[in-house]
Amino acid sequence: MFTLFASMHQPQLVEEIVRINPYLIFKGQCGDAFRFYHQLLGGELGVMTHGESPMKDQTPPEMADAVMHAMLKVDGFELMGSDAPLGQFEKPQGFAVTLQVDTAGDAERIFTALAEGGSVQMPLHETFWSPAFGILTDRFGTPWMVSAAPAAQPAGAREAVAAA
């Protein structure tokens, strides 16, 4: 459910009207990146090149193999992307794609695979909010944050800490 606030004091719940999906832009390696993400994360992958599109007759020959649109659907979420038009790619900055996984083991497996050939800004480690959290940029230039969900607390643990 998406929540909109009419004022700071009167929250109103409204019907879900917006979905926010990351859209990644690549410098010619979108297809390789999305096939890698699909292999690593599973889900359903769709990729269309400019040469496969209904506008293929109007596509410059040098763009025929470039990805017009890719979409990876995983657990109800969508990661999308494409190759930038020739000469228009700009290095991504100011964001990260965040993966929240169930276990520290899943976080380690995914983090290690994404880090291969990329650069690690913050190694995977335990934090106060996660048993395994790390930040990296993969070999395709995509910035990621990987975080494992905290372990379930035993019943009453939160109340015991609050009472102390």
C-alpha cells in the first residue's frame, strides 16, 4: 500500500498508484549485465535489442545489437535497463540498487558474485541493522548495496530490552 500524507498530522492511505523501478543505463553491455543478474538472482528476464524492435528499419546499423529495453522480474520487483544511445552514456552516480536478502549466507554469495571484476566500497560486514551489509560497484558499473535481514528476535526480546 502506498501512503500519501495530506498533512504531517493526518496520514491518508490511498490505493497503490505508483511503482518505483530502477532503470539502469549501460554503455553497450546491458544484455551481458542483465543475463548475469538473471543468473545470480533468478526471476524472469526479457531483453529486446533495437534490431529486434518494431522500429528496426529506422535503427542505425551500429545500434542494432544494443539493448532497447531489458526487464528482470524477481519476487514482484522489476529491475529495468537499456544501452545508452551512442555517445550519450554518462557514468551513474548518486544512487545504489539495494538488495535485501533473507540470510547472511545469501548476502555473502550475492555480494561476492557482484564484486567479481568490480570494486568494493564497503566490505560485507555486520552492522547494528544487519548481520551482513556491504557496498560495491559491479563490473558493469552498477552500484549496489547488499543487506541481509536481521535474524528474528525471540518473543519478548524487544520488550525485555525496553524494560532494562
